[in-house]
Amino acid sequence: MEKTLVLKVDSQKPDLEKIRVAAAIIKRGGLVAFPTETVYGLGADALNSKAVLSLFKAKKRPLDNPPIVHVGNLEDVYKLAEEVPVKAERLMRAFWPGPLTLIFKRSKVVPSVTVAGLDTVAVRMPRHKVALALLRESGKAIAAPSANLAGKPSPTTAEHVLEDLDGRIDAVLDAGPTNIGVESTVLDLTVDPPQILRPGGTSYEILKEVLGKVNLHPVAVAEKELAIEKARSPGLRHRHYMLQRLRWLWLKVSCPLWLIRLTS
Ligand code: AMP
Ligand code: MG
């Protein structure tokens, strides 16, 4: 691959022609970066193991750190997950599309490389119009970790994506800066009560309102790095998640301060 195709699209009304170009790349096993409401993701057909392997290679991502699988409709969840608990259905109705990733037992159609050999799969429906258009036009579930080289900060603009991945991926859908810049909350539904493995754009408090009881995994609130075997969400072992956790803590502290300032 020599040059990365930059497809500029409107974030509210994405040009269907350009979405079709990007969808065709995904369908033939290529790599496309696209905006979500959190950060830019790097997408590959989640059920095509060769495509997912090339995604790991382009990002230089360790093979033991599985990406989140993005879906454009609820039916896909029933294909990817072995079982969909009632609690999950309640959460999907309340928070999807949005920054909440749900961990399910995986079904046999999901290749092992997509889930780093785990028996679970991480799934979410993004809220961004461009992401949804790409998902629906391609008709695929799309595995998409953040579109940066492993260990670097997650990108919130197409320029950031190109700084790391120009020439390493087929295309980027450039719809300007993303809104939240904080990644999705990762919630494990294979345990009872459900457990937050990574804090993010959907807060603990709001999840508790819907679920009643939610646990925070120790690694999600740790102030220092925990031993590897304690990190249930594999990506949390890797260094840059420390930065994300600090960013999240900063948001938790600074948002109420801003609110006080704005309302006083
Ligand atoms: P990112 O690489 O920024 O897209 O983040 C994906 C996050 O989801 C990482 O923290 C992964 O470890 C986590 N993740 C993906 N699949 C699973 C899974 N099956 N079980 C637990 N965590 C997962
Ligand atoms: Mg990442």
C-alpha cells in the first residue's frame, strides 16, 4: 500500500458516493479509518480473519489485545454473541448508539484473531453518522480499535490518524474532529453483577441507574499499574491506558468544577 486515500465527508450528511468507496474497501478485506463519537477507529471486516490480522499489523498492535467490534444494527449482535442477556437488551435500548461497549460470550462465526483467542467478544454501536453509514452500507460488523499506532494517543482528527498511519491503511473518512475524545466504557456482561473493565463515555452512575448493581473492576480505578493477571480487559495491560485513566480521572474532577463555575 503506498498512499492512503482521504475521503472528506460532512459529519452530519456524509456523501453516499464516498461512503460506498469506503464500504467497498471494507468488503474486499481492506482497512478504513473512520470517525466515531469518541475517537477515530481503524476498521476491518470483523469476520474476515485475514483483514483483522492486517489491521493488527498496520497498528503494530499486540495480538493479545482484541479490538471492539462495531455494529450498525441490533441483529448483528445476535450473530456475534452466543447469548444476549436481558440486561444487555436493556442497555442496548438505553445507550446505543453510544459510547458503551458490551462484552458477550462469542459465537462461533467470530474468528479467533478478532477476539485474541478469548471466548468473549466486545461489541458496540457508535453514534456518529459517518460510522453508522459505513457499517450499514458495507453490511459488515467492523472490528475497529483506535486508529493510532499501538502505544500512541488515540486520534480525534483525520490528521492525527495520518500522522501515524499514512501509507499503512487504504483510506480515511475525514469528517473533522470527533466530539467526546474519551473512549467507550467497556462493560462485561458475562459476569453477575456486570463489571466495568474500562471507564469511558458512559458513566458508572448512569449504568447503575439502569442495572441496579454494577461493579468496577480494580484495574478500572487503579491509580498505579496492576499485575497483568489482574487486568481482565486485555488492552488495560498496555501502557497508554494509564494515560487514558488519568484523562478520565481529570474529566471526573474537572467537569463538576466547570459546572459549578458555569452555574455560579
Ligand atoms: P481500543 O483498542 O482503544 O479500541 O480499546 C478496546 C478495549 O476493549 C481494550 O481495552 C480491549 O482490551 C477491550 N476488549 C476488547 N475485547 C475484549 C474482550 N473480549 N474482553 C474484555 N475486554 C475486551
Ligand atoms: Mg486504543
